[in-house]
Amino acid sequence: MFLAPLFAVTAAPAIPGTGGGDSGSMPMLLVQFAVIGVIFYFLLIRPQQKERKKLQEMLAALKEGDKVVTTGGIVGIITKLNDKDEVIQITVGESTKLNVLRPYITKKIEKQA
């Protein structure tokens, strides 16, 4: 009952040469897609790249004695660091030592003064 008037109204076909129709809609559509792409780049992609670069720099600068947090939430102190392989040994308790892969370290805890 309410939908019948919606289906009854249709757009008139464009007559060539009268200025009607979609002659300018394709360039406008491309401009809109470009603007959306730029927005996605600056709001999503670029900040993620910055964070990844910052994390890679932190992982490259690790040294023995640094306090770190792993992906699983384990907090420990680096006791053995081997640059040849990606395995880092951290001490968790007084005598508990864990071998952790370098990419699974998420954060370095800075000593507060």
C-alpha cells in the first residue's frame, strides 16, 4: 500500500544534448574515491606504519638488563641476548628463565626515576 507510490515514480530518461543525464558523474566519482583513499591512508595506514617502525627500532636496541613485556603479558629481565638468532632469554622469577622469540616482545619498561 505504501510502496506503490514509490514504484510509480520513475526518473525520466535523459535526452542527449539537453544537459541532463550523468555526463559529469564519472570524474566526480573518481575524485570521491581518491579522497576516501587519502583519508584511509592518513587515518589508518600511516599511523600503523609509524608504530611498526617504532617497535622495530625498540627491538633492535634491546640489550641485557632491559626489563621487557612479552605478548603473553610476561614481565622479565633480559639475561642473554644473541644477535645471530631471534631467541632472547629472560629471567622471570629468581631462577626461572624463559626463551622468547624477539618478535614476541611488545614493550620495554623504562626505569622511572
